[in-house]
Amino acid sequence: MVEFQVFRVVLPCHPIQEALAFYEPIFGITAKKVSDGRYYFMLGSVVLVCYDSIADGDGYRVSSNPEHIYITTSDIYETYERVKNQSPLVISPQIQKMPWGERSFYLIDPFGNKICFVEQGTEFYGK
């Protein structure tokens, strides 16, 4: 049987230095520089890539992701406070328990990307 696993997700961010200033305090880690326009955050077994196409020399600007990226966290309350301190464009007014059982909150980052943080252990994978 052939198996698959997601290992890298690209998050378009421009300018890249503002992306690092936004995400490093949230994740509590320093991103690894891969190139002038690519920085990697190791989040478990998946790499979250902050990508600035202009800084990377691609000659065009990439728009934000159209749908949410879901990221689990071991401490949803601490994460909520960290995100609030980074001044996202939009953030849920509070952490919510969804009808399917996830405890989470949503935000739009300064680059227009939609993110949802979900408390570990409450993830819903379908029935």
C-alpha cells in the first residue's frame, strides 16, 4: 500500500521580516532561514514555511492562502494570549468549543492568511 503524509505547508507572507516578528513569539521558536524569502518553523512532523516570493527573487507576489490552516497547540489559552499580543488582523473574541468537539480559535494574520489553533486532544478527524 502506498502511504502519504503532509510534511510542508507554505504560508505566503510579505514582507518576510514582519512574518518572523509575528510568528516567532507565537511559536516560541526561531525560524530556520532557508533563503532570503523562506523560513521554516518545525511544528511537529510538519514544516510551516513563511514564504515571501519577492524576497525569494521569484519576481511576483503570492497571495494569501484562501482557506484556514489548522495548527494544534498543547496550551490553547497561552497560544490565544500570544496571538492577541501580536495584533492579528482579526481574532475570535474567545476560545470556543465547536459542536464537533474541538476547542479552538480563529485568526487572520497580518498577511491575510486564515489560521485556526486547535487544542491538542480535541482534534476532529471525521466519523
